[in-house]
Amino acid sequence: MTAIPIPARVRGSVQQLLALASLIAILVFFSFASPYFFTPSNLVGILMAATVTGILALGTTFVIVSGGIDLSIGTGMILCGVMTGVFMTYWGWPAWAGVIGAILFGGLIGFINGFNVSVLGLPPFIATLGMMLVASGLSLVISGTKPIYFKEHPDFQLLMNYDVIPGARFPLGVLIFLVLTVVAAVVLSKTIVGRYAFSIGSNEAATALSGVNVVRWKLTIYTIAGLFVGIAGVLAASRLSSAQPVGGMGLELEAIAAVVIGGTSLQGGRGSIAGTVVGALIVAVLTNGLRVTAVPQEWQSVVVGCVILVAVYVDMLRRKAN
């Protein structure tokens, strides 16, 4: 009997539904496993964690859909947070200017990644791995290895922590994440940027032969991803009311895992923002659930690492089935 081919759009919808079902199953499991999991304060903590990882994953979706990868988003986020501190605390810029400057600095990081990949022809893995190390080192050099506090801008922390609904714990940072999700979804699915991202990821050579300036659009895609990194860096600094120059390594794996869990192919050409958001929530819920059930930190890393391996393996199976 001949197998009936399943359209790619249907397969993508099924994968997103499976990811959503997995999220619900994990929520139910941890709700029974710990009485502290399904509490308002803990759920807000999950949303706050998902906000930073999710924003990084939104930008990473564009890169992976186009057939690339970006390993610099974690340390790049930290560097953008440090630059927020430099602009606002060291240079005395007003808060709005510091925020915009840090976001644009993230765009610069993305532009450099795109230049290295599309113009110099470096493999995305190597180009962004190098930027990951550069950003990590610059964060320490610029900050003098010490945190930068926003003492002159005490209201800066409200950007992430302000409750937008009176009487309810719904942080502004989560609302920003939701708005960015809608923007990213529209850009990826309804604009020429998204169409060319899918086209380049599906078949870069054919896209170039059709007359598309692949170099320019790759630069654009990586720059967009960098802007998301800048936003995540600003919100992370706002949450802590300080710019911490260390850390960030590992966040890129969480963001990539969120993208892949949500159904985006690591080979490019297929993906969605809705799936990425579900993936980010799965990563945040899993990490939080392991913590509230008192699973040792070392085993938490093992579990999250296994989830990443499974997500990549499932992506391989999807490609073989196509």
C-alpha cells in the first residue's frame, strides 16, 4: 500500500500540537510532584525566566530558519546588559537613550555575525562561536569584572518588574515578550524578510540563482536576531537592577533547544514563532519544576541536556521522513 504524503504545513501543525501537549503534561506532572509548583509566585517566576530565554529564541528562530546558527546570543546578551550600564551609569545617558543604545549595540553584534557569515564566508558555527568568546571577554574588560549598578536610575528595574495589571502579578517584561512574539510572528510569516529566510534555509543556491541578494538578506536576518539579543540584555539587567558581566554561556543552548522543540528544523527552511514560544515555556517549566522538586543542580543540567539531545534527534527523524 502506498503511503499518503503528509503536507509540510500539516506536519508542522502536528509538531506544534505535540509540543503543546508536552508542555501541558509537564505542567500536570510537576503540579502533582510539588505543592509549591502551581502557586502564583512560582508561575510568575516561570514566566520571567521564559521571557529572557523566549526573546533570545525569537531572534534565533530567524537565524535557524535561514539555515544558520548563533552561539553568541547568551554572552551577547550579557554584553548588551553591560553596555546598558555603561551608557546609563558611566556616561550618564537618560534611561530611554541607554535602552535604545543597548538594543542597537545588540543589532551591531548581529550585523558583525552576519558579515562574517555572508561576506567573509565563515561557517555560522565558527563565526558565532568566536563572537561568543569575544562578547564574554569584552563584558569583563568593559565592566572591570564588577557588576554595574543603576543607582542613578532606580526606576530602570520597573522595565522588567512593573505590574501592568493593578492587584495582579503580571510583569511588564512578560507583556514586552508577548508583544515581541506578535511582531516576530508577523515578520516571519507575512513579510519579505520571512519569505527570504525560509527560501534561503530551504535552498540557498536556488535562492541566489533566482536573483535574490542572499548576502544582504543574511545580514538583515542576523541583525534582527541581534536586536532581540539587545532587548533580552536590557530586560535581564532591569530584572536584577544591575549589569552582571559574567554568565550567559548556556543560554544559547536553551534558546536553540526552545526553537527546535517548537518544530523548527536545524537544517533550515521550516519553523514558526508559535512553536518557539511553546518550546521556551517547556524549557522554563522543566528547569523550574526540577528546582522546586529539589532535584540537585547537577541532575537538572543532565535532564535539560537530555531534552536538547532528544529534540535534535527528533528533528533528524523529521528530516528523514520528508
